[in-house]
Amino acid sequence: MANEPANRADITGVWILRTAFLENLETGTRVPLPPTKGVLMLHASGRMMALLTPANQEPAETEPEQAAAYKLTNAYSGRYRLEGLDRFVTTVDFCLWQSWLGSEQARTYKLTEKTLDIITDPHRFPLTGDALMRSFVSWVREA
């Protein structure tokens, strides 16, 4: 691809979540996520996988506890392609949120030596109802 990074290996690897928040595009309000832990894996073959869960989650034993845990968890995977120097798009083929299956999830990123900062394209986020949101997620490379 014409503007593809010279070395795809720059973004590949295992990334651990540092921070994450949402921004409501209609109001400009930043919406903090509950304390969250996560892992992002970008493989050189073009497969990615992300898992985000509540950071201090108690064991979910009852149905309401399980529903609450499910609501605050996201896991998805798919084939990704690089677009230009600072963007990748994942075609989702596995996802906890069924509405994402078959969708293309576009991300703009900024890479430093140890961090990967990602901004999503505007989307309707399941936890925020109908509001048009953008996610800001910062990752640190696993040692």
C-alpha cells in the first residue's frame, strides 16, 4: 500500500491498557470508563485481538452480577489492515458485542517507543445508548 508504514512490526506485539475514556461528540463531554484492564494483541500476520474487563471485578456468582460483568466487558478479534501511516481497520469476525460482527472498526494511532495511543472513528457505543462517541485508549508495550 502506498503510504503504509515501512515496518509493520512497529505496531505488532502485546499491549497492556494504560488509560481509556470516551468523548461524546455531540456535547464534547469526556466520559471516564470504570477502572478497566485490558490487553491488545496485534500479530504480524494481520490478526488482532482485544479484551477489556473491569479492573476490580468481584467473582460474578448471581445472574445480575454476571449481567453487570458482561455489560462492562468487550472482547473482539479480526483481520486488520494498515491504511496510511497512522491508521488500521479491523474486520471483526469474533466479538462479544454481536452488533460488531462483520463490521469494520477503524482506528487512528500514534506510536512512540513504548506506547500506542488509539482513537476510534465516531461510533455508537453500547454502554452510552444512542450518543455518538469516540474512544481514546492508551496502551503500553508489554515488557
